[in-house]
Amino acid sequence: MHIDVKILDPRMVDQLPAYATPGSAGLDLRACIDEPLTLEPNAWRLVPTGIAVWLKDPGYAAPVLPRSGLGHKHGIVLGNPVGLIDSDYRGQLMVSAWNRSDTAFTLQPMERLAQLVIVPVVQAQFNVVDEFPATQRGAGGYGSTGKA
Ligand SMILES: O=c1ccn([C@H]2C[C@H](O)[C@@H](COP(=O)(O)OP(=O)(O)OP(=O)(O)O)O2)c(=O)[nH]1
Ligand SMILES: [Mg+2]
């Protein structure tokens, strides 16, 4: 699949999003900031990535997810826990970086901050009905099937 990308920050010219390994699902997004950005405990900031993508086809979308290293080791996750890029969005990809830890963290310019995953999407049509057919689960949830 080919996706149109616009380079909004010249530093991204030779750093286009790329799969780090042949089996990678995520494309790392970089923090296109001019100087180091310190996120105090529980602070969050909207960080530009220097690129825009146009997915174009409503059959695709792109969740923005945290990187596990930053999230687990440093508490740097996303302010909107998962970002979602619509197929018709034409603006710069932005990452809401949230320091959920109790230690300040300094983000370096061009550091890989989050990852973009391109996924298929189904846009549903809704039929309004009065009843659903019975199923084994019914309305059970929240652990209704037990623990073991
Ligand atoms: O982490 C994110 C989340 C969203 N977006 C952009 C792309 C997305 O298509 C658009 C709108 O996002 P969303 O629908 O999640 O936000 P909203 O609060 O519902 O805004 P809107 O009313 O513009 O849809 O913002 C980002 O750049 N980064
Ligand atoms: Mg929206």
C-alpha cells in the first residue's frame, strides 16, 4: 500500500516513517521540536511530528500508540490514550505526550516518541431493531466467564 506523505519539517526528509524491522507493525513518529522539552510529572504537551499523511481511503485509519520502552520505563504515554488518524485528515500528525510518572522526563528533538499503525476499517450502517437473538454470553461481561 502506498500513502501520500507531506514533509512539513525539513529534518524529516531523510527520516521518513519506516518499519524498524521486516515484521514491525508500527511506524515510529519523531518529536519535531526545536529544543529539548521537559515534561514534569503529570504534564502533557502536544508535540508535532513534522509530517502529514493522507490515508485517503475510508477503509483505512491509523491509531497512534505509545512506544513500550518510553511508556513502561519512563511513563511517557499519550494524553488521549490512543490517538486516531482519520482517512480524511490532512494536517500534521500530532502526538499528545503525557508524563504519567512521578519523575520529570526530557524529550530530545527528533526522538522517536510514538508509533503509527495503519489498520483496515469498516464503516458500518446501522439497522434499528427491537430485539437481538439470544447468545451464550447474552449481556454478560466484566468477568462474567470467571477467572481460571
Ligand atoms: O493523536 C492524535 C489524534 C488525532 N490527530 C488528528 C488526526 C485526526 O483525524 C484528527 C481528529 O482526531 P479525533 O477525531 O480523535 O479528535 P476530535 O476531538 O474528535 O476532533 P474532531 O472534532 O476534529 O474530529 O486529529 C492527531 O494528529 N493526533
Ligand atoms: Mg473526531
